[in-house]
Amino acid sequence: SSGINAEYGEELAEEDLSFQVAEAPNVQVNRVVTIRELDQELHRHSALMTLDNKTDLKILTRFLNTEETVKEDDKPWYWDRLFTEVASELNSEWESMRELENGEIVR
């Protein structure tokens, strides 16, 4: 009879755990810095122009694109259409390369 009580006690212990909910960690969320803010900081602080006090980043930063030149409108991507467009462009390039290799006139 003590074996039955022990099994029943284990089942109760398992049931108690199934109703417990873990407490979510409390994490401080910091604001994400915008590209414009990073760009302003980069131009303001010359210390950011070197990496590990060895590598000069001035040439790289001189040729970085501004936010305005890389910003695009948010528009949905449709996998079927995107796949078809890329496949078509690749096929056109491959066909042109084959024609050049065979000495044919490329249109």
C-alpha cells in the first residue's frame, strides 16, 4: 500500500510543476540608433576613423553612401515574382555569355 501512495505523490508533484509558469527575465531595452545618428557621430569623432589604432578608416568612410542614397520604399516581396525576375536575368546573362563564346552577335 505504501507503493501506491508513493506513485500518487509523484504524480501530484508532476502536476504541480505543469501549472507553474516561468517568470520572464527583466531586460532593459535600449533604443536602436539610426543611420543618421551613426553618420553624425562618425564625422564628429576622429577617433572613430581608426580601427584598433592601426587601420585607417578615412578612405572607407569617405566612400560610404548616405542614408538618402540607400533608403528604399518598403514594399512587399513576392517570392514567385522575385524568383522569376532573377531567373530571367540570369538566363539572359548566360545566353549572352554563350553567344560571345560561340562568336555570335549579341543582341
